[in-house]
Amino acid sequence: MNIGDRVRMLHGTEEGIISKINGNIVDVEIEDGFSIPVLKNEIVVIAKEEKKRFGDYKEENTGRFAARPDTQTDKTVYATKGIYVAFAPINDQSYTMHIINNTDFDLPFTVGLERNQNHQGVYAGLLRGRDSIKINEVNIKDFDNWGVYIFQFLFAKRGYFSIRAPFIKKMRFRASNFFKSKAKAPVLEKEAHLFQLDKDMPEQILNTQQIEAVADVATPVEKPEAKPLDASKLKEQMLSKNEPNTTTKAQATTTVTTPEYEVDLHIEKLSTDFSNLNSGEMLDLQLKTFENKLENAIASGMHEIIFIHGVGNGVLRTEIHKRLSKNPDIQFYEDARKEKFGYGATAVTFK
């Protein structure tokens, strides 16, 4: 069983989507926003054959949004999580790399690689709900040179639905957890090294104001007024075009920035106008900084990092420890050098 699987109760008529798995207990969302915990042996995954038998359909990965029968009602629960990357073995050295969409959304997506401060596009396409696509073949002997994968996803669906924020995930695969991740991949229905990309993705629904804030407003292009040519200026412009534009080149290259070893999360270190922020906004800024520094530390291959959060009322420290405990790339975390920080800092060691 995997996040996003549609299941049915063995001793009832309820159906729902698996939203969380914790040992033998799974959370099943049976209505939008309402989940119940059940034992694994009390539910069964609804087979694909059953869907086909009762009129479900299979769409081709054509890159277009084809018309779909409107059979789902407003009360239908949709799987909003369940995006995976899977490495299926060809032999003991080679693997096929797949993106798996175990959600009910269609996902326009891109996959890129970051190596030696260069960004390389690997694949781009449209992945249907409950489908998978092979994007690459990799060799285990080149494992240390795979670099950092960057996955970008949009969420689309025909008809009415709430607009979701785009999702970006950076991931560096490590030998310490790669070979421990073998499981039966959803959709592919075979053993693979399986990683859930959206495990910690926040459920971020964009409202109208947020959409307008990031939308580009189209404006008419004004036709420039014709001016007489200046021969000397024209010569200067032609010569300047032959000079390398180092600024543009630097801006075009996306790199993972290795964070400082000690990251100070005190609000006065993060904002110059923090006096205008309320407590919730301050905490949000501190946690966003923490997540960004943590992700870059993992992607850049750091062995350890320290987050200075202070003692205060303990809210920030508690939230940081909660998130660290759910991160599969963390080996352990502990109070950092008490003689220097007291209980106001946390040291994180990566796998």
C-alpha cells in the first residue's frame, strides 16, 4: 500500500484515499478533509481491473487534456499526494528511472540535473493521474556523479478545482538510504528503489489574491519612435555584442548554495523590519529559512549543520524537531554544544 492508493473497507462500504501510513495504521480520507485511522488488514486496494470492468478508461500520455466523462461528484475524495521517483533494476548495474503519479491530478512536470554548477534538462512532459513514465536510465557505477535532481510539478484537472501552488523538490540520492528503499512501486506494480517526492509537501491552495500577485499582466508593446542612425554609437553597440556577458551567464546558471555551518534563526538576523511582523509571520519566516537551509545542506552533501533557534517559549525549537524527525535524510539530531548555546541550538547530522 502506498500514499495515494484508493482503498475500500473490508467490513463496510466506505472508500477513500490513503493519506498517511504509520506502521500497521493508515489514515484513509473518506471525505474531503476528513480522515480516519484504520488497520492495514481492514482495507483493500481497489484493483485497476475493477476500474476497467466498470467503465474506467486509460488515457494516452499525449500531452493534451482530453475530454473526460464527468462521473465524479463534488463529494468525491481525490488523491492529492502520491508522487514518486522509482528506480527499477534492469540488471545488477543498470536501472530505469520512472516518475510515478499516484494522485488524481494531471502533472505537467520537468526533471533536471545540477552538476558542477551547471543545470541540465533531463525530461519534460505531462503525466496523467494514476500513471507512470520512464524518464532516464542510470548506472550504479556512476552513483557518486549523479548530482542533484530537481523535480518541478504543476497540478491540473479538468473542470472545477482549487488551484495548487507549484511543487519543486531537490534531491540527492545517497548510498546509505538508496539501497534500503526497496519496495513495490505503485502503478508500476513491481519492486523498485522507491522515494516519495511529495511526502513533506504542504497542502498549499492559492486564493485569488495570491494568484493575482504572481500573474503577469499583459500590456501592449509600444512601437518605438524611429530615430536617425548614429554611426559611432552603432559601432560601439556592435563591439559590445562580441564581449562575453558574464552577468547573464551567471544568472542563467542555477546552483545549490552550501549554507553556513551555523544558521542563526533569530528574527533580527532574518529581517530588518521584523517589528512590523506579528508572531505568526515571524515564525513562518524562521521556518521557511530553516527548510531552505536544510534542503540546501542535504543537496550540497554537508555532513552536519547547526540551527540556532534560541530558547524563548520553545515553539520554534519544537517545530524544527518535529520536521527533522520526519526527514528521511537525517541520521540524528541533538542539542548543539550546550556550553556555547545552552538549549538554544540543534545540531543535525545527515546520513
